[in-house]
Amino acid sequence: MTIKRPVVIGIAGGSCSGKTSVTRAIYEVFREHSVVVIEQDYYYKNQSHLTFEERLQTNYDHPLAFDNDLLSEHINTLLARQPIDKPVYDYVHHTRAQEVIRVEPVDVIIVEGMLVLEDAELRDLMDIKLFVDTDADLRIIRRLQRDIKERGRTTESVIEQYLTTVRPMHNLFIEPTKRYADIIVPEGGDNEVAIDLMVTKIKTILETDSVL
């Protein structure tokens, strides 16, 4: 008996570019088919060996903040039709939480995160690579609204973080990964044409006879 290889979709882009909206739109189409979202944010490195003060110094917008080896291992496990225990990140204590999320094998694996196209090993696992491209002014406005409303941040702290880490890291590491994308999606979830094209492509791959 042959087993079809799952489709792996990478969705990258800057902070507040609309990656989640694109991911959600694709997820809703295929939720009846069998789909899971693997968020790169869940794979921040375990920092339990560091003091709390040291953890606060982590640059979460830098590629080295992520445990991409574990993320690649988990995607390979799902490709082999085996379950994984997806980690959970504790943003209060700035380290990996004790609990995990059991993820069963599925037909469509969406890997979403700002730097998922930065790592060559991750890219090689992807059948389709998307970059959600949104103007910087819209991204900073969205980030201000989100962090103030949902995370209790002050306007000053959000702007300071944006200028000191978010913007420099975006220009240095995230923006250059656009060249690896198969599809560039302007304006995120509002781009219905790009999402429809993406859905059609995924359906085509799922209907092929490719097997493990």
C-alpha cells in the first residue's frame, strides 16, 4: 500500500504582515481534508538554563532564537506519517513550557513564521514557499495596535523595540528571504486572488500520485 506524501507549505513575512490571515484562509479551505499549522514561534529555543534577566535579553527577531533543528525534525516526522509533540513557548517566563501539543499526521502541513524561509534545511522540506509582503508603515501600525491592545505595551516601548530590533532584523534577515519564495503575496489575507491561486495549486498537488 502506498502512502501519499503530505504537502508542506511555508508562509513567511515580516511582523504583522498578514501571515496569520493567509494561513487561516488556507487552513479553512483544507480543514476537512486534514491540515495542521506548525508555528515557528512555538519553536523558540529552550532557555531554562538562563536566568530570567538573561532571557529578557533574547532577540526574538534573530534566526538564532529559533530551534530550527527541532522544527525540521518534526516536519520530517510528520512527512513520515508519524505524530509529533509540538512544543509550547511560555512568553511569561521566556522559555519553553512543560506542556506539549500532540499533532497527528495530516495531508497538508503549513509552516508559518517570519523566518521559515531563512533556514535552508526548512526550505528544502517545502513544496510551496510564500512570502507575505506588506508595506512597513502598515506593519508598524498593526504592531502598535496589537501590542497595546493585546499585550498591554506602551506606545513608547513598542516603537523602541521596533527601531532597535524588529526593523533591523527585518531588513537583515527577513526581507532577503523573499527571493526564495515561489509566490509573493502583497497585502496578506486581503489578497483573495493570490490565496485562490494557492488553494488551486495545493489541490493539484494533493490529487497527484506522488507517494513516499
